[in-house]
Amino acid sequence: MPRRAWNIQCPAVPLPKEVKFVTFDCYGTLIDWEAGVHEAFQKEADRDGFTIDRDVLIPRFLEIQHEIQSGSYELYAEVLRRTAVKVAAELGWSLESSRAQFLPDSVPRWTPFRETNAQLERLAKKYEVGILSNIDDKLLGATRRHLRGELDLVVTAQQVRSYKPDHAHFKECARRIEKKKKHWVHVACGYETDVEPCLKQKIPVIWVNRHGAELESGQKKPTEEVKSFRDAGKLLNAA
């Protein structure tokens, strides 16, 4: 893997002296989408006696999903259906498009990481909190049944009709929280989808680097980098 290379000419956007509002990406930060996607693919592929290699599935899923999201906006449920068919074909599994609904149907079964709910509750006692997610309202509603506590703000791809790394989620959040945007921190696992657009807009961002990815030359250092959502809470004095 490429060696970590910080761009010292582009320092990280610092944390506010006083944090008041904390937002999170949902899938990957709060919800273990990788396990959910693999389980859903394997369950459907079992009908055909086909085995899914998770290490091959996840990278291709991300790449194909991003390609689809880069086109004209459509609901995330449709993005998932199209992604399922294209990924299956690349894996050598013949999946008819009529069966692709298995993937959006699986979203309500995608579960939180072990630390998610306890940490969410601690953060919500100290700050206003929200979710900025590349999903549609219906599917996020199903996911929220797994999450304890109330949210002060939710911005979905459906609401802004675009997908991160487009800046629409962040601009809409800034519009809604108004004066509190100077006291806002975003927490996310996706470097390309969340960290980069935050840095470009000078939004402080904590990167939950669960897989220990290394930055490539030219990629800017996030405000802070942690290994888990719990570590992000500790950093924000809410653990």
C-alpha cells in the first residue's frame, strides 16, 4: 500500500474551540454496511449454489455504486438494485434484474457496530447531533429503528437529490444549523465521500479509519483520525 504522506502546505481544519453540533455519516460509521451487504449477497447467491468472496465483493460494490451515483439522481433503493446486478455479473453470478430487490430489502437488517448506540447516547447528551447520509428517507427510517435516541437533524440524498462527495449534504446542513455551523464537527468513515468534501469546505472532520487505510500522496490530513466511533466520542469528550 502507498505510504502515508501528509501535505504540510495544507494543514488540517482544526476542531472548533467550542463544539455544539456533531453530524455523522451513517453507513460505515454507525452501521456495519459491509457485513450487511455481504450477508445479503450470500443469502441470495445460496439459492444458486454460488459463493461470494467478501474481499472481492466490497471493493467492487463501492466502485460500481459510485459510478451509478455519479449519474442522474435516483433513489438509493434503485442504486442498490442496479449495483446488485452489475456486481453479480462481475463476480460470475448470473442474477436476473427481477431478483435485485433482495439488496434494498436487506437494509433494515444491517446492524450497528457494537459501540454505536452507547456512543450516540453520550454524544446526544452533550451536543446536538445529526446524520448526513447517501440514502433515501424510507431506508434510513428502517435503519433508525436500530439507533437509540433522537436526532436533531437528518439530511439524506433524497432530500438534496445528490450523492456525496457532492457538497449538497454539507451545504444543506450548514443552511439548517445557521450560526452553529462555526461549532460544527462531522464524523465519518468515508475519506472520498465525506472527509475530502469537508476539508474543501473547511468543515472540521474526524475520520473513523476502521480499516487503517493510508493516505496517498496529495490527500489532505483530516482534522483528526481515529480507529472507531468510540474513539471519536473520546476525542469529543463524550466517552
